Amino acid sequence: MNEKELRAGPRPVLETLRAGRPVNRIVLARGVQDVSVREIRRLARARGIPVTEVEKAFIDRQAGSLHHQGVLAWVAPREYVEVEDLLELARVKGESPCLVALDGLEDPQNLGSIIRTVEGVGAHGVIIPKRRSVQLNATVARTSSGAVDLVSVARVTNLPRTLELLKKQGCWVVGTSGDASLPYYDADLRGGLVIVIGSEGKGLSRLVQEKCDLLIRLPMQGQLNSLNASVAAGVVLYEALRQRQITNTGQNHV
């Protein structure tokens, strides 16, 4: 990520502060009235982070295409972690790993949405390839509504090899494919789990698909034959959460 990573918008900036990420500077457009601004000022003051009021035109220039609503922050770069760190997080929580691996995803808004869902369901992290894949950036942070500061992301050189290693660690690797015969709700998504989501246009690559223990599909009744990658990830993640809650409590809370 860029050395001077931007967070744009009241909600992402507020969530970044709440997550304790190092923030170098915050600028606010004069007269901005968003309800989050008071809390942003309070948290920034408590941590000694400089807050400056500027003309909106200055923020427009700095933010570029980012939708800022008069709030912009410069944040220290988000560090990637190792896959072992994701497994360790699950161990510390006393939970079976629940990870999402992305095979060639290119849209930063999709990545941001997936990270937001991963945080929402309490999964343990995201795995992305170093090449031919979207990386963490300001658009991802914006779309995630600050969840990028709470979810660990591992970046790997070889995704098929990583999936093989995760299988040896006891994880069940489940890929999504429109050609699969098994509906997602009939799959056992309890225990150690890696949900693999393919690219927006091509789906899962052959090598990644060969590493999957199971392929599942999301039934479609409309004229389109596939779902947006972030929507597909969300559907499967919430089904995994539902099954795990039933296993843990004997009740369905979702």
C-alpha cells in the first residue's frame, strides 16, 4: 500500500480510529456536519492526532475519486500477515478456522465488501495472491467501512500450494462454482474451513479448483448465471455462521 494511505469519509475514518490504527493527520472540510465528526475529534484529541479544518477543494484534490464527505485521514500502511497468523487467531479464540481465499479477484470494491462481511460474521481472515489480484488500497478501505483495520489479510505467492498446506492443517477447502452440483446449503461448513471465491469473470482457476475438497453452487432462478463475488462470499459465510451456531448452541440465531 502507499506510504500515505488515505481513509476517506466519516465512517471509515471513525472506524480506523476505533481500531487503534496509527493515524498521522486528519483534515475536515469547514462546516462539515456529519454526526461522526464530533467523535472523530474526541478520539483524535485523546491520541494527539492533529485535526485541521480546510476548504473542501483541498480535500477534493487529495481524495481524487474517493467519496470523502468532507473527512480525510492519512493512515500508516496496513501490514499483511502470514497465513499462520490467521490460524493462530482462530486458536487463540478457541474456534475452528474460517477463512476466505480469493482467486484472482480484481475489483477493490468486491474485496472491501468481502472484508466487511468477514468481520461481520467473525471469520478469521482473508487470503489473496500477490499477483493478478487486487491488493489492499484506499478503495478497499472505503468499501469495507473501516473493517480493513479489523480483519487480517494474508498475501501469498502460490494460492494452490497455500490451500494444500491448509488442508494439511485440518481445513476443509470449499470452492464456489456455477458448474457444481451441490447447493451451498447442503454442504457441511462446520470445522476448519476455507471458502474459495473465484475472479469476477473467470471464476476459479483450474489449479485452484483441483485443490478444493468440495465445490458448491449458489442456485440461481433468474436470467443471470452468476452472482457478484462479494455477494457469493457473503451468502456462503452466513451459511457457515448459521451451521456453526447451531453446532455450538443447538439453536439457530441467524
